[in-house]
Amino acid sequence: MKPESSPSSEFERTQGLQVMMIVKAIGDSAITIKLMPCRVNNRVACGSLFGFQVPSTPFTRDPSSLHIMDAIISLMLHPRLTSWFAKGSDSGWFDPVYPLTLFFAFGIYTVVQKYHKKHNSPIPFQYSVPEQANPEYKGQIIPDANLNSHLENPELSQLFPVADRKFITAFDPATGLHLATVSADSADDIAYKIQLAKEAQRDWKHTTFTQRRRVVRTLMKWLVDNQDACARIACRDTGKTLIDAALGEILTTCSKMEWLLNHGEKALRPERRSTNLMLSYKIGEVHYEPLGVVAAITSWNYPLHNAWSPILAGIFAGNGVVLKCSENVIWSTAWFVGAIQEALRVCGQDPELVQLVCCYPDDAPALTRSPEIKHITFIGSEAVGKKIALDAAVNLTPVTLELGGKDPAIILPNTDLERYSSTLMRGVFQNMGQNCIGIERILVQEDQYDALYEMLSDRVKKLRAGSVLTPTPEGYISTVDSGSMINGERFRGLEKVITDAADAGCQVEGVGDSAGQEYRHPQLGTGYYFTPTIVGSVTKDMEIANVELFAPIALLMPYETVDEAIEIANGTRYALGASVFGPDQDEALAVAKELECGMVSVNDFGVFYINQDLPFGGVKSSGYGRFGGPEGLRSLTNPKAIVIDRFPRLIQTSIPKVLDYPLRSLFWSWEFTSGLVRFLYGDRWRTRIAGILALYRAAKQ
């Protein structure tokens, strides 16, 4: 039956019109729907709709006066819209299935969006910024500042010092500005904080991935919105530049959170594993369960990222986390960890899940030897890493160690040096060389050595050192390329290895007359600066080519053949990261495969860390284990294997009588098991058939 039709223009001219529509329902039945739009005082009212009474709704030119549902219905009944669904070229009638489908689809979409917004959207929160992060902050300048300056200057001590309590002086290494005097944790304090994290983890381990993602998403929004304050705080506590903070602190941490949000659940979801013929009636699964309370002991070079990265991974895996930061960055790390605790609180979780510990080395075993700690991640020096491994062995606590590096960058023959010179400069001098994956050795073919040396030395001489948080007398902050070192404790050792290299015939150049030496800043004499330096013609047997410098020093090492370059690159006890540059990517990839290390960038520097789907770590004396990627996240869990029946009501394991205790016949028991082996693993069909027959004979006994 065809619906009656009327031109849309006739609809517009009439004040009231009964529209008869036939809608096919299940089978051959039909539903008659009456829509009674009429115009009353230039307003449209809907009469009967599917037998329900709909209140009259004013239809004016002001859309804000419309209820959203009535607005949608009015839109559905508009003559020009309905004509689009006309069944005939001259018909003004329409099939309501289409607009109604859109209507209900929109409703479902709205409900789903509201649900996701309620459970997934980040929760904004406020977290005050300390006044010391302000470039205009005026405080006490400490000459020869160190962690124990409060013992030398009573004005820096706590007002009411506690007996037997140790303290830490926090200061800006770029200026010597006093930031705070902080109480160091004792062994009892550490044990108490571990217990707090343990109690909070009892509930946290039962949270859903949706709840965990919301915490991460809340932190990500806060970090993006407050990146300026975070960068300034990192700069104030380490002396780095804002650009170094943006690249090494903000960008990397956001990349970590992005990976957790997009791929973290996938890495930790229970997964099915393959099986074999004998267990074809079974299903094997791996469930990644939280360990409990895990610890992270981190270095000072990136206080934001080194704190947040292990904490984020630990809590996303369902664990509580106790972070021990370096004494050098307790001021900034306390603020960064406080932000995580605040995010947990506003998301309805227990902020005690994450604990911060800062102590002197004598009290560290309270953490590393604690039986309550189920995993330790360590980022730092080789010497300290070995001590932590020994402490962890007391309770067989698993450890991930990311230690020192002496990363090489191999420049293959005929490489466009100009193209990659900026990458090399960034790889060596980022964060003043205080970078675990920084380029410490540049290996270049002899024919290109002079060109590269001249290219880099010209740029090194133009680097400007200073503090990004110290305004000039005129009130502005000068452009700074290089920040300060964390302290001056290693300056004499660096100067010695450079002097020895120069005495052995190496070229040494840098800014001004202080190449290879401590730099006395003319305005910031209380800061700790080392002159960016280039050392050329270094050979593989020199001390400077084999020890980790962790400083703004570029070493240029010439080679004759690519094989020699690979030998030099693999010639130290370190094996963390590397870079290979060359005109042919396939050749560069072939060289990368020959390098003994954990990570390699081809025609780039350090990008393997920006991709957080990749594992991060080294081999040899650079450590073991991985953090980052699925491998790192799963290392913070207990991978529990569970086997269940595929068809539990049809088939389950039963012990054949010939194998049941007590054994009735050793001969037939052996015949059964050996026949089973031949049937399952024989290399020919004849062997397998013989195995089946042996099984049958033995089972009949």
C-alpha cells in the first residue's frame, strides 16, 4: 500500500495538515502514525505522535527557547527535510525510519559520550607553585654550596633541629641560591612509608584500567597545562636550561603517559598462549598480576621524568610505589611527587599509594633490603648499581639496572656532515652532557675528520652558559645554550683526563681560554659550570675514551675502515645506546646490528626513548633488565600462567589405569608412556602409528 502524497509547497501553504504514513513493521502488518502539526499564532505545535501527547512547544527564531528534544522533532518534520526522504519524485511523504534511526542513534551516542566523560575525562586540580621557581625570587646565596651547607652555615639549619636527625641542603647549582633545608629520612621513616604504600595498594590493585587511565589522563592534562612551572622547577633544582627541561622532562614524560593510555591495558590484559597436541583440549593463559609495593631509585639529571616514569608504570600495573630520589634534587622531586599524590586524591584514590623517600646512602638499605619491596628499578652509576644488586639479593628481589654509558655515534664514509651536525651537537651537549644516552664518542672516517672537527669546534666556541632563572640588571633573561652541572665534585677528575689526553697529543678546544676546565661565570661565580669542550684525535686506548664522562665534552675518534669503527664502538665495558649516521640506510642498519648495546638510532639521536613502545636498557656494565614498552611494564607484574579446560563438560584430564598409583606393571606403564612419546613427537608417520598401537596395547592391560 502506497502512502498518500502531497507537494511540500502545499504543506507550507496550509495551516494544518493530517499526514498519513504507513510504516512497515514485522511481517505484513503496518502501523498508522498521525502527525498533526498546526500553526497557532505563528507557532507550531505537535499533536499526536505515535499515540503519545506531546506538549505544545513555541517555535520561534530564537533557538535558545526550544527544548532540545522538541527542536529535533521539529527539525524532523520540516517540509524541506522530509522531502529529501520522499519515495517518489512528486511525493512530499517520507519514510520516518531514516530520521528516527538518526534520532535514536544520536541519543545512544550522547549517552555513551556522557558515560565516557564521567569515567574517563581528566579532573582538573590546582597545585601551588613554590615561590623559589619565580625568576624574581631573592634568597640567600651559598658560597661553595653542597648538601651539608646547613652544617657550615647555621642560618640554613632548621629552626628547631632534632637530635640524631640528618638534613639535606637544597640549592640551585647554577647560582648557589638556597632553596630549602630538608629532613632526610631515617630507616624507621622508610619502613613506615613502605607500610603506607602497602596498605593503599590493597585497594588499588582491584581498580580497573579505566580508573588507572583516569589518573594518568589527569596527570597528563595537568602537566601540559603547567609545563612552564614544571620546567622552571626542574631548572631551579638542576641548573639546566628550559629547552633541556622541555625535551628531557616534559616531552618524554608526556610520551610515557600517552603510551600507557593507548597501549598499557593491552600489555597487561590476560593473553592466550598457543598449546600443543597433547593439551589441545586445554587453554593456556597468562595473567599479569600486581607485585605489591615496588621501589624506584633514580638519578638527579631529570628529576621530573625520572620520578614520574617509574611511578606511572608502577601504579598502572596495580602496584604501590616508593620512590627514592637523589639527595641533589629533593626539593623539585618532592613537588613533582606531590602532584601525583594530589591527582590520586582528586580521582578518589588513596594518595598514600605513592611515597617519596630521600636519605643518605647509609640508610638506603632500609629500602633495598626490605622484604616488602617486590621489585627495584635503579637509574644511576655502575658502582651504586652493584651495591643495590647485592642488597636486593638478600630477599631475591628482582632488579632492573640502568647504569652508565659511553655511547658511540658512528659517522659512515661519505656522510653529509652538515646535515647531521646539529643532531651531533644536541646529542653531546644536551643537559650539559649529563645524559645517560648522550653521545660520548663520535667516530668519523679519517677523510672527513678535519671537516667535522672544524665544524663542531666552531659551534662549541659559541655556546653561552648561564642560568635561565636569573634576570640581568636590566630585567631580562639572556639566551642561554648551556646550563650548569649538578655540582663541582667531578671537576678535578674531568680536568685530569682532558689534560692527560692533551699531553698524549689530542686537540682540545672550547669557549675562551677555559677549554677542558671549570668555567667561572662572570656574573654567577657561585654556580657550578664546566666549559663545553671538544677533544680531537682520541684513540681507543686512552682513559678518556673508556670512562663515562657525563659532561659537556665531545670526543672525536678517527677510524680507517667501518670494521675498525665497529670494533672501537664495542671496545668499552659500557653498552647502553648508540647512533649510526650514513648516506645509505641499509648500510647503517647493518652496522647497527653489529653493535653491542641495548638501543640504536639510525641517522638520529636518542629517538628510541621517545617511542615508549620500545624497551629501554643496556647490556654489559650498562645494566640489565628493561623499562619502557610492554617488557618494562610487565616486569612490574607477576606473569601467572593459568590452564583451563577448553570443553569442561566434555573432556577433562584423567589418569589412565596403567599409570594410576599404585602401579600394577612397570613394563606396561613404560610401554604406555614411551608409546605416547612416539605418537606425539615421532618424526615419521610410521613411528607415530606404532606409538598409537603401543598406547592401545598398554591401555588394555
